[in-house]
Amino acid sequence: MLKQFCNPRLPYDTLKNNLVDINPTASSFKIILDKARHWANRCMQDSFKYLKERWDKSNKPPDFKVGDLVLVQLQTLITSKAQRNLNIPLHDPL
């Protein structure tokens, strides 16, 4: 299951459209921000759907049951290249 990020509450959420004395610029700004937020939410949903399809296509569920003997093969992963200047070989025990 993909965990979705929450949408934070922004200051424009407190603006109300039905106020009589609201500034027209603030009202139009809220409309623009609402459209942008809706578009961003739709893009996030499309991205979640695409990533889920990719994961489901490449991932297969395990075909063994609880209690079966399985072969575990451990491989060394090289995560980053070490800096040669700081690696001092130790020749004697500490």
C-alpha cells in the first residue's frame, strides 16, 4: 500500500467566498490557488497510480508458505565509493 502525503492547511484555506467585504484581489487569488491545489492533487494521484502499476508489474508475491525451507543468499552491497585519502590500513590490532 502506498502511503500518501497529507495536504497541509494553508492560510488561504481560511478565506471564505461568501464574505461581503472581501477584497476582490484576495478572492481571485483564492480561486487561482484552489485550481492550483486541485491540479497538484490530481498530479499526485496520477503519480501514485503510475508507481503502483510499476510496482505491481515488477513485484511478485512469494510462493512459499510458513515453515518451508528457503535458501537465503546474502550479497555485499556497495553503496558508495570510499575516499582513498582517509582510509588508512590498520596493520596491528588496537
